[in-house]
Amino acid sequence: MRQQVPQDRLLRSSAHAPKLRWMASVAAAPSMHPPVRQIGAAAMAAAASGAVERWLEAEREQLPLWLPVMLGAGVALWFILPDDHAWTAALLGLAAAGLAGTAVARSGRLARSIVIAVSLAALGLGLAWWRAERVAAPILAGTAVASFTARVERVEVLGARDLLRLTLRPGDGAKDGRGQALPLPPRIRVNVAVGDAPTSGLAAGATVAMRARLMPPPAAAIPGAYDFARVAWFAGIGGTGRGLRKVTLIQPASEPGGDLRRRLTRHITHRLPGSRGGIAAALVTGDEGNIEEADDQAMRRAGLAHLLSVSGLHITATVGAAMFVVLRLLALSPWLAMRVRLPLVAALAGAAAAIGYTLLTGSQVPTIRSCIAALLVLAALALGREAMTLRLVAAAAFVLIAIWPEALAGPSFQLSFGAVTAIMSLHGHPRIAAFFGPHEEGWVPRQVRALGSLLLTGLAVELALMPIAVFHFHQAGLYGAMANIVAIPLTTFVIMPLEALALLLDAIGIGGPVWWLTAQALTALLALAHGVSDMPGSVTALPAMRTDTFALMVAGGLWLFLWRTRVRYAGLVALVIGAAWALATPAPDLLVTGDGRHLAVRTTSGALALLRDRAGDYTRGMLATNGGLDGEPLLLSEQRDARCSADLCMTDLVRDGQRWRLLATRSAYSVEWSALVAACASADIVVSDRRLPRGCKPRWLKLDKATLTRSGGVALTLKTGRIVTVRNSDDQHPWIAPPLLPRPAMTRSRFPFNRSGAGYPTAYPGSEPDAGRSVADHRPGWPDRDGS
């Protein structure tokens, strides 16, 4: 056994003693012992970097799923940022981040992921900007009555309202009410009464002459409401209005069968009158205008409105039926079964059915999106790959965002991809897949397991879509998961096959019995919708959600759905915070429309009271929905604290022990100047649809025509002092409408690199939006309660 020699003895006896003593002294020097904190920080950074690299390595199969997310983040950035200076700065910032990441991209997967992410975000921002410029077209700057000829691009039947919606391309030679030449946008949309339309020949490709009252596409009436101006901009629609006289058919549609969609809708509604025919027509042609308002509202409250919009469910049913029929028919031939790859032929038939169904239903963006996804699934099947995966969903989303970046901002895109992502993520979880996968068991346990899978899937979809529904529609259904368990199989396996069979049998005149069966199934669907919608608490109404709250919840949901390791559960934290934030946001106390004609006041009981007694159904519903009210609003003139005449209305609002006095005009008649000035002086807030005199000086806020023209609709919360406006003074998105001009004229958006605007009349000098701040910046501060 070797003996251990003490170190001091070794140093004395070794020939290298001087060198060893020098090394020992160096090791003992203070400079060789840095603070523990320095070494700890470096070690922590190295450990964190290594942990991130190991995590990304474990999630390497999930990284491609984030490609459409980052592309969409760039598109969202373009919608959020206000003007071209901000867009340019964002592009430069993203490019700088990408270049910096490229310089260190060899250091690991994290750097490469950052480079790809910022590059895709920059690409998305550029695509949205380019798309907005690409579709740029002149818009009407004011209301006009015009007589013109136009070529029909699209005809939509709104049978429940006895209207036809025509998308037109006006020709030259339009005249205004005085017979003077009037330039019109290249594309307009006009509603025409059914009685004023020709009985035949009115279809895409026809030429008509008509007289209509036109106006610019309306922006959102109040914050959070539907912004048709943005939708119209990307659709190239520069004006909208209503026909005033009978439409004269100059030349009928030249394309054979050009009105097939309209004739098919008319045939179905003739076979099935009322809402049953409207739902049947919506399933076949996509026309939802024949559904009565009460039934349409019941479908929405029950969470079944997605059945009325031709999208993934309908495309899937059509493709599946086509593949099933073709495969079964071809399999009857032994020669074909032995020599031809029948599943490939069936997939081609399914693709043809998907494309044909998309064309039949009007080629709307949701239908095109579903068709593209179906074609990708069929391509995967033809290649022998697994069809339904999150990668397929990501590929479809990437393609659609690249082609139509504006679709990202719409509820249709968000709802459809949110639902599919939730379903695929849920059933891709190993435990869920193992529990609901194939088992060696009897028929009854297998059906119970299938029912549980359907219920869990419906619940997951409802929870995933709830933030989207609240953000866009300000309502969330509570029983939609249970209703869809019955409604989806009923629609997919009963109603749609029966309707297809009835249409086929109508070709030989024996479809009557099948139409009767279809009517019974549709009656059951409507009974289900009304039963669920009438249940207590079937719908929860919330006020308009903040954009940042919605973004937080979307980010949390994507983080939860797209990762596979335990890190994914951090998304639940973002979801909970976002939900708590949305629930804690107080409802606005005052909603004012952009024209100043209508306002809704929050009463002490939490209800809403409207200024004008004769507000239309659309206005009443819009104000109630955006104010977080599930029900019919009240009338301000009937409230105990209100004092209203035919021309003025004054009421006091008490919040947290403080009293606010509101004054609003409610007629077009003038009020005596001295009385109006005195009333303004006693009020904190004044609202009017006219330009008030300078002598009208309320103690805090004045919302008259001049202010509302710049700000658009206003939502005011007295408790927090938060004012939200539809427009901001620095918002330069192209669909933001300019102030109305003294006479009808044309305007177009301002871009740093506009296309040639030859032939586009420009706005009058001095008609640009006010360069000052928004209405939120006009307040001098909270007034003292004594009025000083």
C-alpha cells in the first residue's frame, strides 16, 4: 500500500519546490478569487441558455407551428400601429433584430429561431401594408343621390328583409340630383327592394340602370362595434347605399347559368318556406338572408351560428360524401379495383367537389379558406401522409395569411382556426389520445367513450373560442358545447344528406317526401336552438374588450396549444390574467355614436337607457351589445333622474358619490341660444349631433358634430376617467374616413409610395382630418363638484 506523503514534506524535498511555492502563492492571490456573485451570474446565464436550448431541442417538432403565428404577428402589428412612420420604424427594428440574430445564429437554436421569427414578423407587416396599398381605390367623401348604369358583380338575396344586395361596377356618365356629372367609385354595394328588382336576368354579368342614395362605407359607430369601413376597403367597395327606384335591366347576364346560385336559393326557399328554407339555402348556397331575425338570434345565442356560415364543416361533409360515393361506385368494378388506385381517384373527386361547392356558394373568404385546407388534407392523403395534424393547420394558416393578410383581423379566421387548433391540440395530447383511442371493448362502452370525446371536444372548443366571441361579438354562450353535440351530427349526417338527395330527386320530380323529412330535421334544429337560447344564463354579455387584453389571451392560448412540454402550462397564467382583466374592466357609462344622434347612458341598476325613443333595431342592438347588456335597452325619457323635452334631455349620473350632469340634444330643431348656453354651463358633458355655438361651454366635455367628426364614436367610463374613441388623430390607416365635404367628391388614402392616382379627384384643400389630439386630450381635467 502506497503511503501518502504530506504536502509540506513534498514541497521541501521536491526539486520543483520553488516552482510549486510560486504556483501556490499565485493561487492564493486575491485576484484569483473573484466575488461569488460574478461567477454565479455567468453560471446562471450559461445554465439558462443551456436550459432553453434543451427545451427547444425537445420542442423541435413544434417549432414549425409558430411560423404562421409570427407571420400573423407582423400583420397584427400593422393594424395596431397608427401610420407609415410607425410601420417603417417597426420594419427597420425587426430587420435590425434579424441582422443581430444572424450574427450569432451559429450559437444555437434560440438565435436561429429569433432570426426566423423576426423575419416572418417583418414579412407579415410588409404583406399587410402592400395588400392595403394594392387594393387602394377611391371612396365617396359624402352622401350623394346618383343615377347611373353599372355591371352586376354579385347578387345576394336577403329574403327575410325583402332585399337584394347588389355589388356593382358603375360605368361613366353618372349624374347627381341636379343632372351634373358625378364621379363614382369603381365598386359600390347597393341594397334594392325585391319589388324594385327585375324578376329574371339579374345576375353576375348583367348590366342595369338605377338611381340610388350613396354614402361612404360607415366606420364603427362606437368603439368595439363592427367596422365596415375596414372591410369595405379591402373589398374595394368605395360606397354603399339604397336603391330609390325600380332597377332597369339593360342587358341580362351573358354567362349561361350565371344566376344558378340565386335560382337554387329560390328553389330551396320555395320548397321550405320560412327560416327552415333559409337555413337549408345557407347550407347549400351560403345565402343567409332568408333566415328570420328571431331564429337567427336563437342560433347565435345557442352557439350554432357557425352552422349557417359555409366553412370547414360544410366543405368536409361535401368532400366526404363525394369521396364515399365515388369510392363505392368505382369499387363495384373488379377491373378498376385491381388496376387503379381508387383512394387517389376518390381524393380527386373530393377536390373537385370542394372547388365546385366553393364556387357555388359565392367564393367567400371563409369558404375559400376551408377549401384550401381540404385540398391540403387531400394532398396529404394522396401522398400517403397523416392528414389531420397541427402542421397541416399551420400550413393552411400560413398560406391564407400570405394571400389575405386582412383576414387575420376578422372573426371568421380566428374562430375557425382557433377551433381546429384546439381540437387538434386536445386530441394530440398523449393521455387524451390514449384514453379516447381504439380499445378492445363492447359496443356500449365504445359509444360512451365516443360521447365523452365529443363532449370534451365541444367544451374545449367553447373555452378556446370564448375570448374571440367576447372580443368581436361581446357575448359568450354557456351551453354551446352541449348544443353542438346534437346539432353537428344532426346537420352533417341528417340534414345535409337529405337536402342533397331531395335536390337530386327534384330533377325527376319526386323530391317531395325527402323535403318533408328535411323540414322535420330543420324543425328539430330550430327547436334545439330556441330551447338552449331560452335557458337561464344561456348568454353572458360583456362590454367591449380591450385590444391588449385580447392579445394577452390569444398569446396564452397559442402558448398552451402549440407546445408539448410542461412549459406550455405557462399559457394558462396569461389566460387567467387576461380573463380577470376583462372581467374587472368596468362597463362604459356613456356610449355616443359617431354622428351624435344616439347615445346610451348606464343607469344605476346597470341597464342602458337610450336618448331617442325611435332608435332603429340595429342601433338599439348595437348599443346594447357593446355596452354589455343582454336584453332590450330602456328609454332615457322614462328614467326618474332624467328631464327630457322634445329637443333636449338632461340627466344626472352618480358614480362613487360624485354627480355628473349630462345634456344632449334629441331633435333637429334649433334651441334658443340663451337657453342652450345656460343649459351647457350647468352641465358637465354635452352631446349633440349638430355644431354647437362657442358660447356652449360645459364644465368638462363637449361632444358636438365638430368633435365627433374627428373622434368618431365615444365610450366614456366615469369611474376611471377612461375615454375610448373610434378614431385617433394619429391614425392614418387608409380606411379612416375624412370629414364630409361640402359636395360629393372623391378621396383616396395617403401612402409614402402611392400607385398612380391619375383620374382620381382629390379632396378639397383644408378638408384633411384635424391634426390635433383626440377627444380624450381635450379635457382640461376633472371638474370640481362646485363647478369651478
